[in-house]
Amino acid sequence: MLERLKGGRFLVIGRVGMDLTPMPEGTRTREAHRMMVSMGGSSANIAAGLVRLGCGASLVTCVSDDAVGWYCEGQLDAFGIDRRHVRRVRGEERTSLALVEARVAEHQSVIYRNNAADFRMDVADVEAVDYARFDALITAGTVFAAEPSRSAAFRAFDLARAGGLPVIFDIDYRPYSWPSPDVAADVLSRAGDMADVIVGNDEEFGFMAGGIDKGFAHARALAQKADIVIYKMGPRGAVTFADGGESRSGIYPVKALKPTGAGDSFMAGLIAGLSEGRPLAQAVARGSACASIVVARPGCAIAMPDRAALDAFLATHPGQTQG
């Protein structure tokens, strides 16, 4: 599976959105007089991180046929993310909009996803993709939260597996997107059973298992089927399950500006590292470094490091710490 990733061409399925961040850094939304505008959305963030680290990424999603959707299309172009499979939809659906504060204390992230345009992605959208052009499929759990996006994502998993592409799945559970916790637990578990690489935090694995105290055992059980399972624990680092073993890794401490974007940047750094043929432990470390870099900068996609910035960070932060 890891050999296939070395091609470095990734099909990423899921949302792109517009982020608004009160400026200057540290400003509360309710006190804001100006905003920084940037691209957001978990899948688009991952794609941006991959491209900045030298990989190729193509996004599959839907955006509203309006100024916000057009902005997102322009940002995908600016980052060098292929958007031939980004479809405009006309109607009452809207591209996601997020107000994200660049502060940690009493942080507020307000996300507008009522009638989200990306949930209009359908089976025809994923069947139009030439999977032979790619080396892996990556997605985050939000795509499974509503129809027709849910069925489309499962169809994409089937097509990827039929084409020999590894399936990489970030659980990324966002309660506000789902009709109920029971539906989410069932659907995300089905997706996990089909994935080759699964990444999630302790709360997400615990949610899938029916209790946070059961999450670690659930991650270990998933590793019996998947090639790699990564169980993230925030400041306490992560546990990687692979090849029948378990390994613990730490984080790179930084002064965080905000709590958002860490998961997307971790995924980009991890997968980019594997695509370069690096050992798994080193790829996990690079993912952790990317996460630390992004939480120390405003924005998400625009905060993603390129190779030079990542290497410079690692040169000045030689050791990881475990909580």
C-alpha cells in the first residue's frame, strides 16, 4: 500500500469553503472591524497542504454558483489544486462559510452549513473521475453526513478499491453536520471498515466505539483490517498502529494562536511524507510538525507550510514531547 503512495497524486473528496478571521490576531468576532478572507474546508485544507509539500491534488465537491463559490474556485486555482471535478450547483444550497477567531482563550468558531452545497455531490460526480490518474483517495468524515454526498463517497471508496488505490480516511466527526449521533456512529464505522489508513482523535474513536474509554481498543481493532491507524491525543501525542505493532509519538510544542487546522495539516504532512518514501515514524513526525506550524498561524489553508518551511521548523525543533 505504501508503495502506491509514492506516485504523489491524490484524489481528495469533500468540502471547500470560505473562512473569515477577525483581524488583527486575537480579536474577538464581536469586536471585529475587519476580516481576513481565506480558503477553508477540511478536504480543501488537506489538498492545499499536499500541494504545498510537493504533491498533486484534485478535489471532488460541489460549490454554490455565487460569489462565495466563485471565490473558492479561484482559491483552488491559486493553490494549484485541480478542480475539474468541482461542480457548481444552482438553487438554495450555499458554500460553507466559517468565522474562525485567531485566538485560543475563549476561542469561537462559527460555521454556517445549513443546506450546504457540498452535500449535493452525487454518484455521477465520483463516477466521472478517472481513478487511474491517482495514487490514493483521501476524504474526511463530513462527506458522509448527508445524502447524496454519503452515497457518492461510498461509491468513490468502491471505485478506488477496485482500481487498487489506497483509501485514506480522516474521521473528522462534526456533530452539527449529522442528523443524529447514532447515524454518525454507524456510517463512520462503515467507512472505517473500508479504509486502508484511518486517522482520528481519541474523542472520535471513542464516539465510534460508544464511549471515550473504549476508543483506544476500537482503534487497535480497526488496525486488524487497516494498514495504518493513527490515534491522536492532542498534546499527549499519538499512537500509531501498523504491521501488528504500536508506537507512541509526541508533539512539537509551540505557542498556539488558535486550535483549528491541526488535523488537516497533520494529514497533509503525514501523507506527503509517505509519498516521499519516508519511514512511517518520520512521516508521522512531519505530520505533527505541520500541525504545530498551522496552529501558530492565522488561517488554515494559507497557514500550510511548504517543504522549505517544514524542514526549517524541524531543524529548529529537533525533539518531540509526549504528554
